[in-house]
Amino acid sequence: MTNTLIVVALLLTAVTATAAALTRDPARQAVVLALLGLSLTLLFTVLQAPDVALSQLGVGSAVTPLLILLTVRRIRRRAHSEDDPDGRG
């Protein structure tokens, strides 16, 4: 049973990592990276590494995607403000 869980967790991680690599839009990629973080958390839990799983849950599933989304938002706002120098929407 344990080997089956490990194989399933590895396949899930491989699928989500491939999806993250193939996603081009940065905002969507942040969401896929959060899913990748969750699948890695599951993998680490199955491999009996709860401390690594908790770190991955916090950093890989929450902080990193949040920082990416905030950065994309700021870049898009700057690009929009440069397109409209009068600030009229």
C-alpha cells in the first residue's frame, strides 16, 4: 500500500510540474505552482518527512505564488500607466 501511495504522489507531482512548465501566463502559472506545492507536500508526507512537508506547504504553496501574483499585478499596473500618461483609464 505504501509503494502505491508513493507512486501516485510521484505521478501527481510529475503532472503538476509539467503543467507548471507549460503554462505561459504568469498569473495562471502562480496558481499551478501552488498546486505543485500541494502535490510536493503530499509527496513529502507520504515519504514520512513531515517537517519538510510543512515547510513546503508554507513556502511553496502560499508564499511563492503570492509573491508572483503581487509582482505580476505591479508590472501590469506599471505597463498600464505607461500606456495612459494622462491617467484617464
